[in-house]
Amino acid sequence: MLHVNPKMLPRLEELEADLLDRRARAEAEGWAGETEGIDLTLTFLRAKRDKTQRRAQRPPVDLGIPKPRTIPSPPEAP
């Protein structure tokens, strides 16, 4: 799944403003199908924005430096 870079949050705000303008025009023109499509897109955009804002507030996790696995040596025969 792709994650939105938190640096792109202002762009999501621009997209939302544009969608709201398009929705107003669709309502004025009586385009019911277009209005429903824009509403659905707005729902997904807002969910993605909210998720990105939550992810941006979490600190990064340090996983450390990986180390090679050691293979145990076989027991010696008597």
C-alpha cells in the first residue's frame, strides 16, 4: 500500500479545495452522478489526509543494524 509523504499535505488541501469547487458546480448544473462521484473521492481524500497526519506525528522506529546469523557447528563424533 502506498503512503502519502507528509510533505504532500498542502497538495491534498489544494485537491480538496478543487473538488469542493467542482462539487458546487455539479450541484448548480444538476449533475447528480458527478456529485456522488466527487463525494466519494472527497471521502477517500480526507481519509488519506487524516491517516497521513497521524503517521506524521508518530516517531520513527529504530530497527538497529542487522547482523548475520551464526550457524551452529555440528557436534563432534566420539
